[in-house]
Amino acid sequence: MWQWARNLWESSRTQLSHIQGVGLSTAILRSSGPRSVQSTRGHLFPLSYRLLDGQDTLPPVVFLHGLFSNKNIFQAEAEALAKQTGRKVLTVDAKSHGESPHSPDCSYEAMSTDLQALLSKLGLSPCVLIRHSMGGKTAMALALQKPELVERLVSVDISPLVATDMPKIFKIVPAMKTINILGDVSNSEAFEIVDEYLKLFVKDSSIRQYLFNSLVRVNGQYEWKVNAENLWQQQNSFLDSLQIQGIYHGPTLFLRSTNSSFIPPSHYPKIKLLFPEAQFQTLPDTGHILHIKKPQEGFEYSLAYQCLFWNMVP
């Protein structure tokens, strides 16, 4: 299974000798958090989450992160929304990400089932779902399966159909598995080392910065807070169109980027069949990682605020 990764590593060894602090060995940054657990489809996993308190009379907001990330990437947006709107705001680690358990079944159907259980446990429905990339398809699955749980839906640069750019993100997995940071270095030094190394595999700086959200220091060692190998083995589940029957008639907003092909206009007709109230908005000068790519100060908050109160008049 990992022969491809080993071949890619061997082809890059000669390019690594100039990078200070990177060891030319197959020692890896360990994946931290709960170990994989045995499961069958439909088994519920206790997801790690952070809930900011607010009024019970307003629909709560739920942020769902993208592939290889975790709930902390939306911490600033969550805190701003909770403070400015008085709503409860929930951020969640998907299974095999962050501090949630690892699972051999990371299908969108399984992740939607986990989210349903968590929302029921916390009494957070109907809710506003704001989601990016992988989290977007999970939220769409939930809205199609259980529309009564979703007050409105916001998809950040992801379509329910096949995304042609999605396979590119998996090219980073061999790099994540084979890099080893030598010695006792600071966080900033570690990030510089990893960034220099990852340039060999991913040219987009916003994607490399996005991955740093999952690189943490634990007991003196740097670890990825994501089970990258497990996700790589299940990549077909992430690359396929959403295989969920149903229609969601609630307010739905698809935010797309000018520099990303994840929501091409050719997808609009089929999206409207699943989400008849869908509206589309294009954000200029952004890439797939909108919350990192957009440079101006306050973009993260203005985007999240807009997601809650956009004008639903056609």
C-alpha cells in the first residue's frame, strides 16, 4: 500500500540534503491522539468538540473543518461569532482528525451519523452548518439525511460532486509520513523546517500553512494530529460524489473561489436538484483554503458573519 509513498520519498532524497534540520531517514512525525479502534459501519464515535455557550433561543452555529485539519482552525471565527451574535458555537474534530478517535470508516455517511449523535447529545438542532471542503460534504450528507436538524447550510468551496482538485491534497501524505525533525527546536523553527520540506511536494503556501494547524509538540516531539495514513487508504471515499439520497429545501449558500475548481459552474444544475434554494457567491483572489488565502485583516470574521446573515432574496 505504501510502496508509492516510498518511491516518492526515494526520488526526493537528493533534494533534501540542503534543508537544515531534516533527517534523511524514514523516521516519522508520530500521529498523536487516540489509536485506531475497530468498528463496523454505523458505530458511533465520541467526537472531540469545543462548545461556546450562548442563547438557547437562537439557532447554534456549527463549524466543520476540512481534510487533514481540526477544530482549532476555526477558533477565531467561533469566538468572534459567539461574542458578536450571542449564539452557541460548536467546533468539532472529525474522526481520525484532531483529538477524535481514529476509525477505519471515514465515509461521509459515517461522519454524518457521528455528527447527528453529537448534535442530539448537546441539544444543538436545528443549527447553522458552516463547513469547509471535507466538512462541507459531511454537512451536506447530514442536511440530506436529516433536514430537520439543519436551519441553514453554508458550503465553503466544496461541491457534492466529484472535485477534480481533491486528489492533489493526498500528494502531501507521503511527505507527512517521512519527515523527521532533528534535535530540540522551537515551534517557529519546526514550522520553517517542515515548510521548506513540504515545498518539494506542495507549491501552494496556503495549503502548507493550513497543514501546520495539525502539527503540534507533545512531550518534546512534533506530531501530526491526524491519522494521515488511514485517510490516504480511504481516499476514494473522499474523492467520489456524495452518495446520499434526499433533498434539502432550507437556505443554502455555496461560497466558491476564483482560484479553485472545487465548485465549477457546471455543477450548479445538479447542486440545485439536491439543494433547490442554493445560492452561489464567488470570492475574488482566493484559493481553496479561503480562511488562509484571503490576506486582509478581519476576513475570517466577516466571512463567518456573512454566512449567518446573507440575503436570501433571489
